[in-house]
Amino acid sequence: MERIPVNPGAVDWSGENPGMYLKESAEGPFVTLVSFFRVVRSPHGRGHAAFLLLDPQGEGKDPKRPNLCVTDNELLARYLKDHFVASFAAFRGVAGLTHVRFEPGSNFVASGDALTSYTESFRRADGEVRLTWEGLGDAFLVEFPKDKSATGRHEMFSLFINASGVQVSINGRGVLGRPFPRDVAGKASSTAFLAFSETWVQW
């Protein structure tokens, strides 16, 4: 079908959404789930939301393994949680997302060349968080039609870059797990990735 220059769907949000879905073994469960959002346009304006599930299968009661969302726009963060994150395959039905605690954050800063490494850093009330993707691969463009997107209600467009390694520091403390290979629409990918220019279009 011929492409049309203007997509007629309604843009729900656009921005960036890199992730880290980490395991201790290829066949094991996810032990750390990170989904970072930098949103430039949405029904709730601009903002950032970092979902940090350090106890994905539980309630995050251990202070060393909390389930947090650090954000500078809580209304946006709750919108993303309910309408998008809850539909992502790695987060779907996960107890940790149900029990996520929202915290205010500030000083959200991106750094790195996005060719070899990339870092998102920000502050929460009791310290700094640094999320680093390293060992970056080639970029590839993903276009999911509505019937293949996570929500089943949107087309999704995004520039993906795989990461073979990650570094996480939450108040100087690391997290469990590491990335593993995965398939994305038939392309060899990773459970740690950058997702830039991401746009969700509702039909």
C-alpha cells in the first residue's frame, strides 16, 4: 500500500522510551524491569517517568528492591502506566507494577553519544539514579501496526538501538540481572535497548 504523507491517526504521545529488562538466566524470570520515558507531547503535557521495578514479581517491600516510578509529572506517569506500560509484554500482569510507588524526581539529563553508550540520570529525594546502556549496536526502525502493537489500539513507530550491556546505579547501589537476546519482529535484538523518536498513534 502506498504511504501517505500525513498519518490520519491521533497521536497519544511522542518521545523516548529506552528500556532494560534484565534476567539472571535466559530461561528465568525478569528480576529487574526499567522503562524510562521522556515525553515531548501527550494529553498531559511534557515530562519524564522512570519505572524502576527491582522486585517485579513482588510488592517491593524490601528497601533494597523497591518498585518505583520517579517522575516530574505524576499525571503523565500514571497515564503511561495505565495505558501503555501495563500492556508491554515484560510488564503485563506483573505484581510489581500494581504496587509501584510514585516519587517526585528532578534534573532529568541525557548524556552519551548514543553510538557507544547512552545515560539517563536524574535525582530523587534521597539520591541520584543513573541508567547506562552500553555496547550499542546498529539502529533500526520499527513500525508496528495496530494488531501487532503492545496495546492493540495504536500504531507504534520507533528507532531502536540494541545494548549488549547496562550499568545501573540507584543511590550507588546496582541491580540484579543482565540483558539477554530477544527477537523483535523477526530481527535479533536485546532485552536492553534505546527507543528514540517513539510515537504512539491511536486508530
